[in-house]
Amino acid sequence: MTAGSPSTPATVALERAGVPYTPHVYEHHETATNFGEEAAAALGLREEQVFKTLVVSVDGSLAVAIVPVANRLDLKAIAAAVGGKKATLADPALAEKRTGYVVGGISPVGQKTKLRTVVDESALAYPSIFVSGGRRGFDIEVAPADLVRVTEATAAAIARA
């Protein structure tokens, strides 16, 4: 485990897979509702490089979408990316139950149930991106190619302004 890093299912999964990452802990404020924007501001990062993890239901099956916090998820695009017709955001309680994480701390890595994952292709333009480390107030910095590999994700244009 990296010194000063909380141990979460995400960090355990990354270490088990031999994926290098850098932990970033910040103070989470209970009043915050936009967790990705809070992380970007607290860590002094551009929102285009900080990614939120969203659980969606595509034709009744859950999937994970990873998009920059500066953007919105294009529901038609995520549905198409996983070969479906219609996507909606998953019920938060179901998302928490299936991933093992709380909303605002859902990491794309180390989820309780393996879900199909799509990362917005904009991530590939950066040497590293930031995603939730598995709890509110904890992000992990990881190379996008490593994230794609460890989550078995596909990359597609799923974000919109």
C-alpha cells in the first residue's frame, strides 16, 4: 500500500493487478453534492482531468460510465457503446449495492460486482487521470491505459458539454 493511502477495494485491486497509482486525500464536506467538482477544486486540478464514475442501466443491465466531471454523460452514447438501446442513471441504492461503494465514492476499480465499463475517450489524451479511490474525499491518479486494462473497459465518446 502507498504510504498515507487509505486501503479500499480499489487500492487493493490496483495493487493486486500491479497497477501504479498515486493516492490523493482531500477534505470532503458533507454539504457537497457534486463530488467530482469538489475533488477537482480541493486537489487544484482541471475538471477535464478528473473523472466521475456513474452507474447506468442499459436495457435493464447495469454498466459503468467514466466521464470528466466538467461534462455530462450522453445517455444515448453509453447505450450504443455497450450495444444497447436505452440508458438511464441507475437507482443510487442499487448502484451502491452492486458496486459496494457509496454514491460520491464509487470507484471504477474494485467493485463488488463486475460491470461493463466504458471510459470517455478524452481520458486517453492525458498521461494520468483522477478517479474516485472508493470513498468520498479520496481520489486515485492512474494512467488511463492502466485504468482501461484493470477495469476491462472500452473507450468511446460518451461525454457531452
